[in-house]
Amino acid sequence: MSELQQKAVQLISGLSDDNISFLIEVIQRLMPQEADTAALYSEQESTAIQAFQRLDAARPEVKRYLPDDFDPEKELEEARAERYGSFD
């Protein structure tokens, strides 16, 4: 057992049962099971994909509110110049 592990055991042995229960709960929350972690990442990925699909579906409607001559690159460049100034 390493020195760090021995120190942890010493600290834990000095705790009350209530505090040990709390410590176990904290450790379990910090170290979720791999299956739980995989499910969480899968759920987050699914949510992100759904959000992207909603955003992509909204593009035609958003374009209706933009002028016909709208140039996003030009707008971006102007916004950058306004915020950061010119580097020339």
C-alpha cells in the first residue's frame, strides 16, 4: 500500500459511521460506473444532435428575416474590426 493510501485509511478510520457513509456517497458520485458514464455520454450526445437538428431546421425560417444581399463573411469581418480594431 502506498503512503497516500495509508494516509487515506488513517483519515477514514477516524471518521464516524455517518461521515463514512457521506464519504462513500461522495466517492460514488465522483467515480460513476462505466456503464453509467457511457449512458450519460450517449444521452448528452443525443441531446446535442437533437439541438443541432433543430437549429439546422430553423435555418430557412431565419433566412427569411435577412436581406437578400446579406453576406455573413462581411458581417463577421466588420464585427471583428469593430471589436478588435485593425491589425494592418
